[in-house]
Amino acid sequence: MTNPIDALIAEKGVLLADGATGTNLFALGLEAGEAPEIWNESAPEKIVALHQGFVDAGADIILTNSFGGTRHRLKLHHAQDRVHEINRRAAEIARSVADKADRKVIVAGSVGPTGELLQPLGAMTYDEAVAAFVEQIEGLKAGGAEVAWIETMSAPDEIRAAAEAAIKVGLPYTYTGSFDTAGRTMMGLAPKHIHDAVDGLAQAPVGVGANCGVGASDILASLLDMSEAKPDATIIVKGNCGIPEFRGTEIHYSGTPDLMADYARLAIDGGAKIVGGCCGTSFEHLAAMRKAIDAHTKGSRPSVEDVVTRIGPLRNKQANQSGAVEGDGARRERRRAR
């Protein structure tokens, strides 16, 4: 499997991934409860505009509009029988924008959680999860995605299932967890153990990290744990644009372009090789991050205190303060036995 991420990092040092999909599609008219993935077929010009905005802002990596593209998510919109077509179209749209750029832009196929719990907590078996992800990733690959971008994950077993699916389909893959519950994922995975989720699989990931979660400060704290655990890893951070705040019935994010630029500098200093934005991150925010990355020379590793001083207070406990839901050693042993 070719690895476009390593090749572009070798050329540029640090890569800029894109910003928010949902936030920006809502600005383009997406209604609450509507599936963004359906727009790949019904409003492709709006998805083109999304990708083009990020490419124009300087993104090196754009994510396809396919986060909820498994049959389990699409069945909520009566589209479970169109998984291949919807995902293929998502990748084709992103590919059409990337191919017109005046530089290399990587098309990464976004793969989110199924929304189902795996056994023993839920009804889905591990093999069923792998099959669902294979179906989605086959469509993404057919449309021109170069990487399977597994994101916003909580359960180690679901990360592993998606990674195994990417390997079966023949795409390099990355994965990121969402550390939104007292510094851990909802299922108890700590940032320092994110690297272990795919131990023993036939292919290693080409990037590992965190996205979404709470706010920029919290994801930077998670980054410090991840990079301390494995300093040589290609680590991804794609943090929310500040803190979400309700204004009436609408959610707004507190992050300014200046704040997100400083977040990008701290991410580089903390060991990230791929930096992007998640919820709330607009084209303007991403352009500020591009300028910051291009002008920044990696400095000394920040502390959590440095992050708080420059970005703002943590909204959650850190993982080492919260205790594990399940013993990390037991979790690793279960994986090895699989």
C-alpha cells in the first residue's frame, strides 16, 4: 500500500488537515437531522464548495463527506442499500477538487463510528463491524480516496475493526479517538494507549491521534500524553474550535482565528505532524492555522500549564486524574488473544 502521508510529511514537515464538515454544511443550509452524506448525491455543488474552501485556505488533507457512511448510520435515512454509491460519490467529489489544486492535496476517506455497540456491551459482533467498514471503505477507495481516515472513535475494538477493514480493502489508514470523557474516550481508552488499539494487525497505521472531544486545550493535553508514549509516531490532532456555547438554540464556538493559530503552534511543539480543526473550524480559522504552521519553527515541548496559559482552561480532568473504566493491561491482553 502506498503511503501518501509519509511522502508529503517528508516534503513539508507538518501537514494541515481540513476543518469542520458539519458546522460548515449547516452554514450552507443542512437541516438538523438531515444526513450530510445524502448531499453527495442531492447537492454535490455544496460539497465541492466545502472542499474548495478548505483547499483555498491551505489544507494538505481533505476528508470526504462520509463520516456516517456505514449502513448502520445510513439506515436511519433509508439509504443502507446505497453504501457503496454514496461513499464512492463522496470520494469522487473530494478527488475532483484535490486534482485541480496547484499542489498535492491528499483525499482521506472519513470513516466514523457505526453508532452500534460491539459485544458484549451491544449486539454487533466484531466480524459484523469489520464487514460494515469494508463495505464503506470499498466505496471510498473506488471513488479515489488514498487513505482511510478512521475518526471520532471511542471503543478500541471498533478502531481495530475499522483498521482491519482498511487493510482488507487495501488502503493505508489513520485513526483518531475522541477524548471527551474525563480525558478518556467514552469507553475508557486513555490517550497514552491509543497507539495500542491495532497491535498485531498485518499493517500499522500511518497516523494516530485525536479529534473532536471538548476544546482546543483538552486535545492538546491529550496530545502531550500521546507523544510522550510514542515520540516517533505520526500524531494527528484535529481539535474543536474553542468551546461550544449555546446562543439561543444555536451552537457557536468560542475559538478565534488567532486562538486556532496558537493551537497549531502548540500542537507542533507538542509533537503533532498533522494538525487540523474539527467542530466550528471555518475556512478563516484554517487559513490562520496555515499561516501559523508555515511561519513556525518547532520550539520546546509545552506543558499543560503552558497550554492553559495560552489557549484557556481545560474543561475536563486529564486522563491520569480520572482512573480507568477498564484495566488497560486487561484490554491489551484481550486484543492479543483475538
